[in-house]
Amino acid sequence: MPGFTVKNLKEVEASTSAPPGLEARVARDQLDSEHLGVSYFHYEPGVRTPFGHSHGEQEEAYVVVAGSGRAKLDEEIVELRRWDVLRIATGVMRAVQGGPEGLELIAIGSDQNEDEEVRADEGFWAD
């Protein structure tokens, strides 16, 4: 196996479990990486992640590549715009919402081992 992998995120199979208005393409296995995960997300205008989640061991970074939106991080809501990088520390509950023109972002994280605690909260960002 070579020491590199080239994979187009738009050619990674879309997640069938994503809700309407949210396109998710998770490229963890396709990168042949021991420790790195990269994913593509496209939120239609106003579409929000249907639940919040946090990681027990993993830190993540989200890079906004198009559009704008908001992220709820624990109890704080931050505005996101193109080329912003949002770092999210271990344990922070998060959810994302597309802005008026939608939101496209790249999520970057480490490998998730089987022992990692991932918490989900269905009512995290309810109006």
C-alpha cells in the first residue's frame, strides 16, 4: 500500500441515515488512515443537525468551505462564515445549522476507538 491516499469527498457514498436537507459523506475508511477522519457535510438553508453530540476522547475541527450557518456549542451559539475553522474540544456538545444560503463544511477528527464515549442528545437544540 502506498504512503498516501487521494479520495474525492463528493465521490464518497452519502450516508443514508442523514435527515432530509443534510448531505453527509464520511471518509474515514476510504482514506486508509490509522488515525484520521475527514467528512463532508452540506446543510440546506435552515436545516439543523437533528441531535447534539459530544466525544469523550476526540477533538474535532470544522472548516466552512461555502455558505454560512451557526453552531451550538454547549450553551453558546456561534456564527460561522466561509473559511472559518471551528475547533471543538473533547466533551463539548455540538450541533450545526445551515444559514440563509446553506452551509458546506469539512469535519476533521481522529479515529474513534470502540471504547470512546459518544453522547447524543435528541433535544439539544430545540427552539
